[in-house]
Amino acid sequence: MTVGSKRRQPSLAQLRAFAAVAEHLHFRDAAAAIGMSQPALSGAVSALEETLGVTLLERTTRKVLLSPEGERIAVRVKAVLGEMGALMEEAEAVRAPFTGALRLGVIPTVAPYLLPTVLRLVHDRYPHLDLQVHEEQTATLLDGLTSGRLDLLLLAVPLGVPGVTELPLFDEDFVLVTPLNHWLGGWEGIPRDALRELNLLLLDEGHCLRDQALDICREAGRDDVPVTTTAAGLSTLVQLVAGGLGVTLLPRTAVKVETSRSNQLLTGYFADPAPTRRIALAMRAGAARGAEYEELAAALREALRPLPVRVLDRDA
């Protein structure tokens, strides 16, 4: 290379294309994830390989794998895209507050029950805010937050993730949902140790509510919970209970919506202190719009008071 000459630089489109392939290991799924056609995606990745002079992918007729070099480059690409997201966030923050896009990630065991309140609050108080909602499981949401794909999360805490600040909103109790003929159906003051003997139905792996239910069982002195039936969502879980396959734990915010779907269910309440979960907003530490997010959290706490929850102070 002669003095003063410049190497070609990868484009952001190329980096985003490769990051999507690295995440999904499938061209069709990657193209759908970033709204690009498959041929354009494949061309962008090939162009990136040519620009870098590195083979990033091992392509076969059945699957796509990252080459060893591709695995190393993928880490750098993710960091670059994260910084680009931070740059755009910083630029957006200098404009008027509560304007522009806010990409909110929500876990599935919260979304159906809290989003009506969130959407009504944003519509009434922040009409110029473009709220974009993404429902995903916790691990995917955290990855989206740290990479800059998402701005704010609504999920169960504690997370214990460095670089993520939690803004607590409320605590809510779990209740026991049973079939009509169950011996604990409709009880008040259920002791936690009753969980030792119950056939507990759980969500699929990956849902934080599943992990919370297992933690509650361990606290009750039950280390082994045989899992013979699982469900992808709370609606299916409750229908399995109505069909007599077992019992389950529901957060209080979900009870009204989910138990109204069947007349074959009873709800039991635990003795104090009942098992609980904490729901919070989560943002990147030092986020440029951090003051806005804290104001939104304060407004949301007030809006959530009519729900069967215990609203928390900022420093809870």
C-alpha cells in the first residue's frame, strides 16, 4: 500500500447484514430480522468479506456457520453497531424530550397485562413520543439493550447485569391457580410448603417466570420439580390447568385476564409473606435519555396504582 492511500471501509449496511447472519445463522431469518431481501443480505456479507479480506462464513447446502475468523469479527461488529446506536441516541437526546422513537422491550409475562396502561400513559402524556414495542424473552431483550437495538426494557428484576440500571416500579404477589376440584382451590392463606406436593405446570425454558416459579419451589423446600408438560405462554398454561393437568403460579396482574378465559378454575392466595416478583424498567447505565426514562418510570408508577400491585419508590 502506497503512502497516503486508503483502504476501503465497510458500510453500516454490510455490518448490520453480517451481525444478523451471525445471530441467526440462517440467511432467510437474518434477512427478515433486518428487513432486507435475501439476495441483498448475501451480497452485503460477501462485500464485507471482500473489503476485509477475511472469510467470515462457512456455507453449506444445509446451514451457515461462522468461521473462526468470523466469530472474532462478529464481536467487533456488535460493538461498532452498539456505538452507532449510542451515537444516534445521543443525537436524539439533544432534541426536545419525549420526542422521536423509544424502542421498548417487554417480556411476554408482562406485555398483555401492563401494556394497556403503558400505551394509555404515553398517548395521553407524551403524544410526540414514537413508542415501538418489542415482546421478547429476557435474554434477548438484554442483548438488544446492550447492543443498542432497544432503548428501554420492562421486565422482572433483579437482573444483576453490569452496565444496566434498574428503575423499580412495583412488587406483585403470585397466586395459585387450580382446577375446580383441587383441594387448594380458592383457599386463603396457603402455606408455601404446600408447593412440595403439587403437580406444578411451568412455562417453557427461557421464560423468567419459569425460573421464578422454580425458585419459589426451592424456597418451599422442594428441589426437584418434575417437568412433564410445559407451555409457551400463560394463556396455554391456564388452559392446561383448567383441563386438570396440574396447577400453576400466576402473577396477580395476569389473573383477571387469564382466569376469565375459563369457568373451570379457582384462585388461591398464599399466606404472608406471599411469593412475589418485582417489575422494573431497565436502561443502559449513563443513557443519554436517562432523565427522561426516570421521569417515565415515575409517571408509570402512578398510572399502575389501580392494579393489584405494591408500587415502589425510586430507591426501593
